[in-house]
Amino acid sequence: MPLWKLHGNGRTVAPGAVVRPEERLNWPATIAIGVQHVIAMFGATFLVPILTGFPVPTTLLFSGVGTILFLLITRNKLPSYLGSSFAFIAPVTAATASAGMGSALAGIVAVGVLLAIIGVVVHTVGVQWVDRFLPPVLAGTIVALIGFNLAGAAHGNFAAAPITATFTLAATILFAVLFRGFLGRISIFLGVAAGYIFAAFRGELDFSAVESAAWVGLPTFHLPDFASSGTWAGIAMFLPVVLVLIAENVGHVRGVATMVEDPAINENTGKALIADGVSTALAGFFGGSGTTTYGENIGVMASTRVYSTAAYWVAGAAAILLSLSPKFGEVINSVPAGVLGGVTTALYGLIGIIGVKIWVDNRVDFSRPVNQYTAAVALIIAVGGFMIKDENSGFELGGIVIATLAAIVIYHLGNLIARLRRTGADDPRPLAAVGPMGGDPVD
């Protein structure tokens, strides 16, 4: 029995129809769509290793390997590309600066292992408990604070070459506004390309490493460092990333189920978490960036109406092939700071806006004090870069960790207080009459 059934005539998709995960078009069409997925993921995936100092070919290799592992673990029932997750940028940057790359890789491995364990739990008992622990107001806040916490990093690169950075930022915005469909979804990639050409005319590029690199070769591998005391202190910085990956994976599965109009796809949520966890741990163990399901590729599926997992096998294989060219990796590494400054000014802000979109899509009620304080306190801590640090022991908690813990405590403790107050003898009001933190609800 073939892995995929041929859809219709294999060449076209009828109006109103979709190519389901277990179907495919003919191979030339499938390969063409797979290449589109590579282009869609590329702009975001290569930026993460550039910004964190990780080898680009290694990240691409484990992006492709992770995608194939995802398809195997979900048994070809869930289309997804696993690209580099932006949620790792802040903790990786902090860990690398304080304890080295090995410490950062250990944090990535820890996130992957924990995510896989959570996936096993979700697969066993269901995803309902995730919804209760991570409601939209919390999920949106955590995603937003990770993006806004990176504002300082964007400013540092922007200030290195403000003219090039301004041009790159303007080009990125124009591409996003002027183009629709597929081109609009790769505006980050197009903005970097335009900025790169502009920087070349200004003499800001250094091609010496590109000229000396081989055309074909294996990526550079690095191992995590679990022996250093600084590693274990730094792993705490990575734990909020687990919550982001859960939200992204759950949202991805639900999005595919909705677009294919097949609720049964939601049963793969636990397997998706396991697969992303395994992929992230594997990448971290050998020197690659942590992975996540990619919204850019959701856009390609929505525009083509092709949800075939066969296209993702093509995309994963293509990423692996690209990773085997050191020269290609050095071309990516030659992107100058000004270009990165311009694109990250938009990109980090967009990560924050994704969190805001979660609030809007789920109609989070910010007239309620518990929701207000959950978001307000966490965002100020993240943007301000609050830090807890003990010089003697080397223990350190950065803004993302503190902000995430603050959001979780404020939300759940506030609602617990409201429930306890409701049940008190001095408050005879029914549940519907009691707002969060015991206040009056505004409906």
C-alpha cells in the first residue's frame, strides 16, 4: 500500500477541496510545493543561528532531520516543518555570554527532554490540563514578553550601522505591506536579501570566510556542557521556552485540524509535542538550535490547500542537502550587523505581537484585574530586563524567567483568591457575580 494516495488527477486541486495529509499531488508538483516550504522557513530559520552565534549548517541539518522525525513520530498524519524557534534566542544569548555555548546547548537539550515528557503526558491523559494551566492570557503574555525582552539586542545591532539597518527595516515593512500571499509571508527573507545587497554597495560585507570555505562538507558539531555549575544555574532561563513551544504546537495542530476540517487530527497533539521535544533535544545535543512548528509553512498550506506530508519530506530532505555546503553557511554568516539590526527590530516586535494576537483571538477580557496585572507586571519585568543575581554563588535569573514566574503566580494565585473569597461566609455572591481577584465582573 502506498504511503500517500494520489489526489484527483494529481495535478490540480478542485475548488473547495484540499489535499489531505495522507494524499499527494504528482511528484513534480509535490517537489515544487516542498521547495516553497523551504523558502518559507528559510528566512526565519537561518536568522536564529546568526543571532545566537550557532553554526548555520548545523541548524539547517537538524531542522531537516527534526522535520523528518516529526513526520515519523506522528506517522505521516500531521504536516509540519520544524524550524528554529525564536523563543530560544534570549536564553541562548544569555547562557552563551555567561557560561559558553556548551551551557546554552545543555539548556536546549533540557527544554527538549521536558517537552517530550509533557507530550507523553498529553498523549496519555489529554490536552485539557494544558488549557487550564496555560490559558490564553498567560500564553499570550509569555510569548509577548520573550519578544519584547529582545528589544535591547535589536538596538545593539541597529546602532552598529544605522543607515543599513533603516534601509533593511523599511524594505521589510514595504515587502510585508505591498505583497500578498506567499511573497508577503516571506517578507523577512526578502528584507534581509534587500539589506544584504544594500550593505554590499556600502562596502560592509566581508567575503573572506566565504572564499575559503569548501563547497561540500559536514556541518560543525558541538556537544552540550552538563558538567559546569553555571550550566545548571542557567537552565532555569530556558524553562519558560517550554511553555511557548507547548502553545505553538497545540496551536499548530488545532490550525491544521480546522483547515482540513478533520477534528481527529487533534488527537496527534501529544505526538506533536513528543516529536518537537525529541527534535529539540537532538539538535541541542549536537550543536543546533531548538525547533518548533512553523507558522510560515501553515501559510503555504493555506494558500496552496495542499496539506500533504509528502511535501514536508521534500522540504526536510532539501534542508539536509543545504546543510552539507560550508560555503553556503558562510554566505549566511556574512550578513552584517546593520542588516540584522533592521530585520530584528521588526522581527522581535512581531514575536511580541504574536502574543497580543493570542489575546485578541481568544477575546481576553482586560477589564478584569487579574488579567491586567498578569500581563502588565510580566511585560515591564521583561522589557526592563529585571534580574536576580548572586555574585558569590553565580546564581542568576534573567528577565524572561522572572517575568514568566510572575505571570503564572499572579494569574493562578489571583484566581485562587477569588474562588476562596467566593466560598467565604462573608461573601454570599454566586460565582458569576465575582470577578477575578474578588472584584466585580465587567461583562
